[in-house]
Amino acid sequence: MHLFRALLRQCTYLPDPTTRVYMKNHIISRFRDYHPENTRRRTSRASRGTKPLALIQQRLPALLKTARKGILYLQRANDGHFSHLSKILSMTYGRLGKRRHQLLTSLKVPDIPMNETALRKLSEPGSQGIPHPSQQLLALINAQSRTKCPTSVLMKPKVAPAIPELNAWARPMPVKRVRNIKRRWYAETLSKIMPPLPPPEWHRLHALSLGEIPWDGPVPRRGTLSVKGYERGIVRGITGFSKPHELTPRYIRRLWEKVLVQCPMMQLDGKAWGGWDVRWGDAGAQREVVLVTEGRGASDMFEGVDEAGRVLHPLPQNLPVERNGNKHSEPMTV
């Protein structure tokens, strides 16, 4: 019970309100999955499936170890470690973990054939037993493959599988190999694709990253962490992968921007490719950059040059050089 309460307490310290709610529900759900049936409430027994008691006892040591590691992970995120807090935000907004698969569920549903030609195409030899991507999924794949975001942040999927016409023996490609190539391409594409966020959630994240919605600031904490053997000073001493960072509005906006770049929003549009308009978040490009060029606060870097970069006052040709106590004038070489 102390692990469960410590996890929930660490969730209340997270800087993003949406993250607090998501992580709290995620922790409660994980604990209920392995809760013995005889100690559950009647409402939870009817709504959730139960696991055998032998399976719960078998997995309990590993689950408790995962819970202890989760407490340390949440604490590092609350201390401002970039990688830890970034991963928790990615889980909240569906870029990683369970929610990403939930958002992908609607994209996996194939389109209903609207005419006889589409129905005949589905009944062709080799079309059975292979995935048929919907127009929405194809539009998202096409949009993600054309983004200017680097591959280290957003992976670029292949628009279509590369199927050669002939095999190694210069014969037509067998139907079974074509089916396997399409299945492999579909599975690889789903692992790279980023599902779209609902429009209200996308607009809120966009406003947060731009600073249009002010951040409430860090949540006040208690002095120590109520886990046996783990105090805040001890945990901070053993963390050596990254340094803690002060949670400032600018720092939090950077984290929101990193997640927003990976979040598309899709809306129906007959003029767009595939009938879907895909919009990617890029808060950094929309933020105003003010350059002070005159008045107080102007930089001294460009003083003495015109707009073309030419020096307004030419440098002197002869500069005095001191040699053995005597000054001589020598021409300056550039």
C-alpha cells in the first residue's frame, strides 16, 4: 500500500495537469489488474476481468520491483530531468505506450467499399488475408513522410511497399511473397506512424507551448518521499545519468514543443490529399522573434558597419610596432 500511495503522491507533483490525471489513472488501472478478486469491490469485479491467483503471486515480485523503479522515475521527472519528464509527457499525449495504441485503433479500421469496383478489387487473388489501409491512414502516412522534422525526432515511413515484378529467377513474384511484403510494410508503418490527437487536445497543447495558456507553476511538495529506504537526498545522490533542472515556464514550454512536433491533427477536407487535412505542430516557428536594432539594449556587435557589412571608418594603414624599445610604423596586413 505504501508503494501505491507514494506513486500517487509523485503524480500530484507533475508540472502538467493533463499528465497528473493520466498517470494517476494509469497507476490505478495497473494496480487493479493484479488485485485479488476476493478483496475487490463489487463494481470493479463486474467491470474488469480477474487474473488467477497463482499468476498474480508469480508476477508479484517483478511488479513490486517495477513499482519501486516507477517511484524513482517519477521523482526524477519532478526534479526536472529532461529525458524522464519528456517520456512521461509523450505517454500522456499518445506518442508512447498504451494511449498510442488506443489512438491507432481507429486508424486500423479499413474503409467500407462504396462501389462495385472497390468490392471487386478486394476479391482479387492475393487480396485476402492482407491489411487494407484506410484513406485516413494513407493520408497520415503521406503527410508524415513529407515532414521537415529530422528523423531523430519523427521517423519517416514508406508511402507504399516496394514490390519487385520479378523474383531472383526472373519469374513473376509469387502471390504469397507479395502478401508477406505487404504485411511486413503495414506492421513497420504502424510502428513508425504517430496517431493524431483530438482537435481540442491538440489546440490546448499548441497554446501551452506558445505560452498563450499560462503555466500554473510547480506544485508544492512535502519534505521526504514516503517509501521505505528512499529519502529525497539519497535518491538525488544516486542519479548520475542527467542533471536536475529547475522547472521554469521556459523549460516547460520546451518540453511541450518537443511533444507537439510529433503530434498531428487531422480534419476532413475535400481539397486535401486523400480527403484529409493533416496539420503538424511547430510552435517554435510561430513564436515571434524580436531583434533590437535601435535604442537602449541594441547590440554593439554591428557598430561601425553599414547594412551591407562594410566598415564605415577605414582602419589605419600604418600601426606603430614596438621593437627593442623603439616604435616603428609598418603597414597593416589583413
